[in-house]
Amino acid sequence: MKCKGAFVYAVLLVCVVAINGNYQLSFTAPFTTYDSSGHRYIENWECRGDAVINEYFVRLTPDRQSKNGYCWSRKTFTNAEWVTTIKFRISGQGANLFGDGFAVFFTQTQRPRHGKMFGVDDVFQGFAIAFSTFKNKEFARYHRDIALYVGDGNTGAFIQDKDHTGCYARYRFHEKRQDFSVDNYAVVKIGYSEITGMVRVAIDEKNTGNYHICIHEHIDLPAGWWRKATIGISATTGQLADNHDILSVETVEGEGDPDRIAVSNPSDRIAASDRRALRELLEENGVEMSQLTATERGVVALMERLQQTQELEVDKLKREVEHTLVGRYFPRGMRGSGG
């Protein structure tokens, strides 16, 4: 039995060591770091064009015509397998007419050049996942709301008059609906494994916790191409427009299957913080949790839940106010900042 237990422990230890979050290829709100000129920035990322880093979200484009903004990682991958989870919100005033969308690039592009693929050059080595909200009548038969594009580094990958692996998904929100709130966002998990050559994309259009597989495709790229690969996210608007907001990017390396990666929950972070705060308060007064009776521990647990509920409500109110003010008073956007 001891041998069996030791074996299980060893397997678990290997799993823990092998799967690691890469903070250099991730970011999450709140964004509270400022540069010398007083602009927010995200460490290890560069945001440019019409992108605006707000406290609780990055707005790549405002709901205005002819805008383009991007955020690009300064660091590259350190593992041949990864899952990148992105929480995003595409929303606007238009009920039926809106566009254009955004794309997530896993490519060897270090500094993006302007181009036709959601504002970025489509000649790249790697792959990109496009989220297109505008259905061009000329290419309607080939349209997918989410689509995979693979680049060989020599020719343009963004060919619209041909079929691309993808799916249909309703991840866009209409801001004039009475039930619209800042809790409306979609979550996508994008996985890649050089070992299998597979790209997997799972989408949860309404942040319900229910995902469906959108893309499960084998791609051919040179061995080790990922060593120079970065993550880039770029959005554009044309004659039609939308807000394109990124709430968080979380990259985990050592696993390429999205189904095996859990999505972080902001309430878990707040709950953990509340538990620490209350228990530190008890310790400061010379009280240890082990000394409390069952009733007293129940009271502490109740206080933690009440504090968590209050903080979640305040957090949502702040996000609602920011979303409204940014849309009303900064509709044209401001220059982003590097990190």
C-alpha cells in the first residue's frame, strides 16, 4: 500500500510541476500600474493604436468607426504545449449592424505591422484564431464566427474566399438590452500541442461555465516554431463598429487540452483574500481558529461570506461605472501604453 501511495503522490507531483501558469503571457484586472507619464501599463505587454488600458478591462477599440488597437506580449513561450484562456466582451449600441471583430495570434511576430487581418499583417508563422462579427456578403458562404488561420511565414493567411475550420457562436452583446451588464462576457480556451500537432478551441459564449468544442484541428508547423512565438490580440472597426474589450488573458503551459484546464473565478480570489484578512485579525488578537468552538467557527464563516458578498457587489458597481464612463466620455479612445 505504501508503494502504491508513493506512486500516486509521484504522479501528482509530476502533474503539478509540469503544468505551470506563465504570468509573462498573462494579465488580469485590476490594472493599477502606471508609467512615468501617468498612463496605465501591463508588464510584459505592449498595447498600441486605439487600445486603452482601463482599471478593469482593456478596450482594444471603442464603439466608433475606423479604429484599431492591439496588445502584444513581449515574451515568448517556454513549452511546446499550452492553453490560453481569454475572457472578452464584444458589445455595442447596434442591434443588427456591427463589426468587425478581433483575432488572437500565436505567431513569431515580435512587433506587429499594420495589415488586413484585424489590423495586423497576415504574413506570419504560426496560427491565429479569428472572432468575426461582420458577415461580408461577398464571402458569406465561407464565414465562421470563430475560425482558424495557419501561416507559413511567406504567404498571407487571411484568405476569406475559402473554407477555414471553425464554428458559429453568439458571443456578441447588445448594450441597449435592459439585461446587459458588465458580467456579460465570453470565455474562450485555446489549446495547442506540438506533440500531437492539434489546435483545440473551446468557447463559452455567455460565461455560463458550459463550453463546447469549436475547433479540433491538426496543423503542420516547423518543429520548435513555438520557441519564438508570442501572443497578440488585435481588433478593428470599419464602417461598422463595436467595443472590443479584453478582461483577462491566462496562459498555462505543459498542457494543450482546454478540457483539462479550469477557468479562474474572481469570487475565489476575493474569498481567499477575505479568509486571510479575518484570520489575520484573529491572530493579531491572540486567537487561533483551532481554539474556537464550532459555533464560533460558524460565525467566522458567516462573516467571511457576508464580506465576500459585499466586496463582489462593490466590485461589480465599480466595473459598471467604469464601463459607462469610458463609453460616454472617452468614445474615441486614447493611446495605449507599453509595459
